[in-house]
Amino acid sequence: MKLYNTLSRTKETFVPVEAGKVKIYVCGPTVYNFIHIGNARPMIVFDTVRRYFIYKGYDVNFVSNFTDIDDKIIQEAIAEGVTAEEISKRYIKECLIDMASMNVLPSTTTPLATEEICGMVEMIQTLINKSFAYQKNGTVYFRARKFEDYGKLSGKNLDDLQTGGRSLLVSGVDEKEDALDFVLWKPKKEGEPAWESPWSAGRPGWHIECSAMSKKYLGEEIDIHAGGEDLVFPHHENEIAQSEAANGKRFAKYWIHNAFLNIDNRKMSKSEGNFFTVREVAAKYDLQVLRFFMLCAHYRSPLNFSEALMKAAKAGLDRIITAVDNVKFLKDNTKVIALTDKEKELLCKIDGFVVEFEQAMDDDFNTADAVTAIFELAKFSNKHATGGSSVAFLNMLQETFVKLSDVLGLIVDKKADMLAKDIELLIEARQDARKNKDFAKADEIRDELLSQGIVLEDTREGVKWKKA
């Protein structure tokens, strides 16, 4: 298996730090509103990466956080007249619903920044003890120049950053020893949430959060750190500096980044009027279509979102689902049980599609070519699956469709069960909607569950569910 490592700028053969195991950390969203389709791309891409490692037999520890304290969260809380915690908890819940609807597997661990402050304080203190960090009037800064490899991920040169103007600096000058130094801890402002530390009552800088959470749940050295390409600098560059300075060893062996998502060939922006949340897309399309759309392009290629392309994605996914439905119909009605001689000869063709799929995924998770392999399987199935096909042959076709599609997180067998955890999340969201007297939303969730074959029963003991 080869993957493109942003650190080396080359495709490398994947060799895990520990045989048979893969430790992955993915930077999660800042939860101050509904997630948008730009957030959805890394969620879908790296969920698929995780699924393929599982398919290959690896034991995968997948950690993705929620940034639940941030300036944007605080601003939203002030605007609504509520606490920052209320904002973050609300949108974490909504985000989990969207992720379940996109068939994104729950992380092995989903840490919240506000619950990991102690680990951040400890790491900052270690950096101070090693002279990689210093404090000025309650603010703690990291000495960027002291870390000799600073810039190795992004390819940025410290001297070029110094002379490149404020837009290239890690952050403003303030009371720093050097304009390139970045914040590890900052004192609270009036009305902001704060935590105690040896330097001031305040909160951590954004970058230290991921370094501390990754260390706690995955260890000092991990296999893969992933995220959108917008995070390469300064976020991931600073994570490397902090983690390697504190721990004295390589932080992540491989760095994987997905490319940007554009809307109608323009950068997504609220001011441009081309900003879409996942929830808005879900009002028009099954989010399986959104997932399929994103996987039809290589994750390192810029992706353009448009109405026409979404319609094309829906048609493409429907082709595969229709092929599977046809196989199921034939299997339910055939009287032939055992493989025929002709079918025995065709089995190697089915195996060939599996090989094509795996070759695509082994080549830097090329989901576009993997989807093509499934399309070829559908074309083959439509040609060779007939009323005279055997149960054994049709079973092989159906199982292959499901096996390959599941790696991509695509549900092509529409009788596939929803995960119990996903059902409970939707029930909880429905209960919240009812408490808020948003009965339209409550009915929408109930209908969504019903469409998946899940019937709700309101009882004195609470809401119970059963399969229709």
C-alpha cells in the first residue's frame, strides 16, 4: 500500500509504527454552527481511509476531536446570550447526526478540548522546562526558531516568513521575543470561559490542543495525522514543533491532506452566497449521494460542488443500487441452487474486479478508480445475472457489491440495518426538537427513521424503537 506523505512530498510504502496496528489522528471541526460541506470532505475521506485499513486487517485506533472552545464559539454564545458550553454541546450533537447520515463511523475516541486542559498544561510546562516556550504576563509562547525543523511540513522558510509580511506570520507581534513565536496559552478576557494554569486563568491556544489529545489517546508517535490542506500551515506545522520538542521523538510518520472543495468553481464563502451546510444538502439529497460524489474524485484533487455534478452522482449511485436490487430479485426467484459450469468460469472475473478495487485503494486511496471497479462489476452483473443464474452465483455478486461498497461507506443493499448508535442519536435529536416545540423537525426525524424501516413508540418509560 502506498500513500502520499505531505512531509516527504512523495508516495511512500505504508509501514506501520507497530505491526498490524494503525494509529490515526484527524483534526475535527470547531463546533459553533452546523458543519458545512467543506467539513464533510475530510470526514468522508478519512473515514474511508480508516475503513480500508480495517478491510486490510489492521487494528485501527482512530481519534478525531471536537474543538469546543474557540473565539467563534464565544462570539456565537455572546450573540445568543448563552454560554459557550451550550453552543458547543448543541452543535456537537448536530454534527454527530450529520456524520451518522453520511455513514461516517464513530471515532474510537472523540476527545473534547475542554476536557483535556490538564494534558495541555502539562505539555506546555514541559516545553517551558526545555526552554522551547516562555511566558509573558500570563501568555505562553513557543519559540519557533528554537525548533530546528520548523517549516519541514509546509516547506516554509523562517527567514521568508519573517520578511513576508504580517499575513505570513504565525500570529501578531504582541509581547513576543520573536514575531514568529506562536501562542500556547492566553489569559482570559472579560466574559470568556477560563481554566486555571500556572501562568494565568485562561485557555489554551488552538495548536496545543491537538498535540495533547493525540499524545493522550494514541501515544507520542502515531502513524497518520490527517486533515484538510488548509491545516498544513500553521496548525500542523505548529503541532509538529510542539510535539517533537516536548516528546523528543517523531510525532507522525505520515501526513495526509485532502484538497479544497469549491462551489461552482468558486471558493465557498458566506459573502459569495455559495455556502452550504450538510443539513441543507440533506434536504435535497440522501447524504449517501454526497458521500459518493466526494469519493468519485481523488482526495488530493480539488473538488467542485455543483447541482449538475450532484445529480450525476445520484444517477451513478442509483446505477449501482439498481444492479444490486436486480441481483437480489433474481436470487429470490431463481430455482437454480448450485453454480453452473459457465458461472464457475465467470467467478474469476468477479475476483478480478476485487483486485482492481484493491489496486486502486492501495495506490494512495484512489477512490475514483475504486468506484470505477464497482461500476465495472455492475456492468458485468447486468450482463451475466439472469433468470437462469444460480443462488450461489448471485450470492457471490451481492456479497462482492456489499463488501467493496462498504469500504467506501456506501450502503448499496437498502435493507442494510442502521447502526443502533445512529438510531439513538436521531431519537435524542427528535426528543430535543419536541422539547423546543419544533414539531416539524421532530416529525422529519421520525419520518427519516421510518424510511429506514425503524418504527418509534412513545411510551411512559421513554421512546422505544423496533424494526418494521
